[in-house]
Amino acid sequence: MLLLIGGTAAYHVRLEAHGHVVETRHVVTPWGMAPPFRRLATPAGAEVWFTSRHGEGELKRSAAFVNHRALLWAAHTLQVDGILTWNGVGGINPLLRVGDLVVPDDLIDWTRARTARTGRRPAAPWSGPFWPAGREAIVAAARDAGEERLFDAGTYVVTEGPRLETVAEIEAAALVGADVVGMTLAPEVWLAAELGLPLASLCIVTNRAAGTAWRDERRDFSPRVAQRALGLLLRAADLLLTPPS
Ligand code: HPA
């Protein structure tokens, strides 16, 4: 089964608006409790697991304090086959505006103090951080849904947090080729790789990165972000689970 991991505003998402919740699992892992996993029927009648990495009801763990090891270990315990996530990001690339969608194809990891090991060996062979079929499905789902501001590749720089970046840090990130900035995709994608779980991400620009807000002053961390992202990831899951006949 696939797992969808909700990011920005997932703690406000109304799952019933998207499908029927058929089961809930509270998985205890060597790193503590994972957030609840809910098994959800998709519009096409398939089933996926859904979890909110920041917890439910409110932002229980902000980006820098997400228990990635518990979450990924729970995914492994539930024998998930692949993972689609959404991640709110700051836009660095000058083309990006608030609300734009980016499906990253590469990562720069500027975290320093996150634990990216579960004790398993990384899955080999190494083919880059993101799941190609998952990325294609997200892109196709967004196009099918009529999303016009979609970038089908980009580099995500992960910062340590919990503080926001300085203007100079964002300028440095732009110089080394980063398009978006966030705090959650690492170590999530490294842990998934270690456990043999392919992962692809849908990034939604929630704000312009530090020092670049003059390009677009808006900020959107509202429940709409989650409703939209979950709808798109459910469509992508259906594309992966029910190949065209
Ligand atoms: N910086 C880091 N993480 C983020 C941002 C940002 O500007 N926006 C959303 N997540």
C-alpha cells in the first residue's frame, strides 16, 4: 500500500472530505509513537495510508522537531510500498510565486543535527533521492487537475531550523542552485531510502524565502493548502495504483 504524508496544514485536513477512513493504527516504534496512520479509500476505490507528520488537530511538532524515525519506522512496520508527501516550502527561484507547485528532483541537505539512521543499510543501488514513478504520477495528477503553475523539477534545500534562514543563507542557497527551501524532506527521504521505501514529494510554495518577499508578499499556510495537496496526492496514488488499461 502507498503512504501519503501530509505536511503544511495537514493537522487541519478533513479526511472525510476526501474519502472514507477505514482503519486507524497507532504504531509504537523504537523511537516512540508515530503520528496516527489512517487508512483511507481513494476516489477510485483504492486504499492508502495517510499520516500528518506534524501531528493531528494542531501543529504538535514543528518542522525541526518532527519524529521522522518513528514515522518512517511505522511506515516500514505497516509494509508500505512507496511514499508520496507534501511539503510547504519557501520559494527561492525568482520564477516562483506563493501557491506554485514544485515536484523536486534533487536535494541539498544543510541540516546538521538530525538523525538520519535507523540502523538499516541504505538501499542500493543509489539512484537519486526521489522516486521517479512517484514524481511522474504527481506531475500527471496535477496536470489532470488543471494546475497551471506546476514546475516538474527543482532542487530543495533543507535547513536545520527551527529558526528561519537569514537573507545571506538564502542568497547562498540560490547560488548553489536551490529552487525551494524547507525543513522536512531530510532526513525523511534518507530514512525512507534506508528502509527501501521510494519517496516523491509535492512542494507547495507557502511564502517567498527570506529577503525575497518583495517578489510576492503573500503567505499561505491555510487549510486550503492541505485540501489541495491531499486531493492531488490521492489522484497521484490512483495513477500509481491503477495503471491505464
Ligand atoms: N524556510 C524554511 N522552511 C520553510 C519556509 C521557509 O521560508 N517556508 C515553508 N517552509
